[in-house]
Amino acid sequence: MKKKLLCLAVAVTVLAGLATGCARGSMTGANNTASTGSGEASGQETYTWRMAHEEYTGDMQDVYCKEFAEKLNEKSDGRINLQIYGVGQIGDAMQQCELLQNNGLEFAMISPGNTGTIVPENQLFSLHFLFPNDLQKTQEILNSSKALNEKLSAKYLEKNIQVLSYWTEGAMEWTSNKPLHSPDDFKGLKIRTMQSPVIVAAYEAYGANPTPMSYTEVYSGLQLNMIEGQENPISAIYSSKFYEVQDYLTEANSNVYVTCTCVNPTFFNGLPEDIQQIILETVEEMNPRAYEIQDELNGGALDKITAASDIKVEKLTEEEREAFVEPAQKAYDVYKDLVGEDGAAILDELIAEIEAYEAE
């Protein structure tokens, strides 16, 4: 009940602010129209919608969302205007998700690590050593997997979230105040994680002390020694300056950061067919672009980190990675206990798809 009241309070605040601050007017559904734009000149309805993401300006989700908005505007001849809000502007990641569910937002980026309590089955993305060590192969699996795009997406839809696409922001790497080369090195380490029981289980299996924390609090948490380490793609480590308050960066590639482009299904189903098609076409066009964005932002980030700091960069050897594989399996058992038969079947089907893909 407290969560629901908080969500409603945030939604009211957001809608009130947008109503007074937006020159084009604030619209919450398909039947609302803007008062200006090329669409009006041609007698066609125009739309202004909102999309929230979980990162800061210039980060991967921000770049994706802004390009998504540009493409929607171009493909609709100016009829669609998508306003972008970063993390903290209208709540944290969980609040953004709840707003999307309640049609307080039309679009949002929903990352499984932040929403495991809402869609428990999505926690398979948090399992270590599940996907190939090749990010291009991983993205191809995300695009084609029936286990994900049909069965897992159906679980999201049950929670009033419609997944339009899954895409990776890159491999997860570790930063810490001490070297991390074996599970023994994690003993007692206070490592920040997202609010995912499966992520927590993985680090508990290594002997760490996983500490769920909002992304907006990670830098100060590291600075004040409330936490001693964290995991993120290289680009996020650079853009959020975690390297300033850590001594070691370990290229672990323990798992991949997967996020989802989502829409409120009630809103989407209420749109005219031609507008729905524009959205779906734009999402399809953004799939390869999403991989390019992560490649571009992750590609140069490590050089920038080493140039800007004295952090020591280390990389797990294949032998060192293997030492983590066995304890990491404990999290797979936690996942299956958490999600029951349906969720376990989704994971088993995905594993089979990955094995078949790698065997080709």
C-alpha cells in the first residue's frame, strides 16, 4: 500500500509539473493531441509522450532514448514528440517502472536488475556466466530468442509492461578497493548490487556482502566507504566517475547488463494502427543501433579512465574465470526456487538456445 501511495504521489507531482512547464502541452494517452507541429498543418493528430530511463545525460540509455525520440519524430513527419527524462528527474528506477505500469509514463527503460521484485523471471539476466563471452553473439541471442521475446515478455505483460526489445549495455566489470581474482577475494566485501535477489545470491556464493543500493547513491557510498565495490559496464564506470573512488578495476565479464525498451500496453493498444507501426519499426531500427551505442561508449571509456586516474586495471584469466563458475551455479538454484516451474522452463529453454547458437 505504501508503494502504491508513493507511486501515485509521484505521478501527480510529475503530471502537474509537466502541465505547467511544457509549451506543447502535457499528454498522457493516445487521444491527447499537441497544439503545434507539422501534423496539425496537415490535419493529422499529433502526440507528445514521455520516456524515462535509469541513467544520466550522455550515458547509454540516454543516447538510445534521444535517438529513439528523433527517429519517431522523423518517421511520423513531426507528429510524435517524445520527451526524455533521466534517472532522478521523475523518481528512481523502481518508481519509473511503477509509473509505467500505471500509465503515468508511456515509455521507459526497464532493467531487470532493478525490477526483480516486479517480474521475478527477468532475473535470469543477472545470472553469471550464462551468455557467451562475445557481446555480438549475446545481442543476436537477445534479438532472436523465443524464450525471451515470447515467454519472458508474456511475464512482463502480466505486470502491465510491454517489452519492445531487449538489448545489452555491455559486459559487467568490477571496481573495488582490493584485487579480485578469486571467490576468496570477495570474502566479506561490501559490494553494491541492484535490487535483485539473484545478483545478491551470486555474490553471496562468492562470500561477499552484497548491498542493494540506488544507482544515484553509489558514488557517495563508495566515497564514504559504505560500500567497497560495485559492478557495471565500463562506460557507466567512466561516466559516473566510480574510478575516482576505487583502487582496482577488474575486467571480469561475469555477466552482461541487459535492459529493455518498454511501453505501457494500455496506452499502446489505444493508438491508431499507423502510429503503432511507426513505433514498432523504430524499435526494430534501434536494435542494431543499440549494439553500436554500447560498443562506442564502452570502447573508449577504459582509455579515458586510465588517463584520468591511477586506478589499477586487471583482467581475469580464463583459469580465474573458471574458478567462479561453480559457485555461481548456486544462484541458478536460487533463481529456479524464486520463479517456480514457468520461470525455470524459460531459463532451461534459453540455455538450450544459447548452446545451439554456440554449436553452429
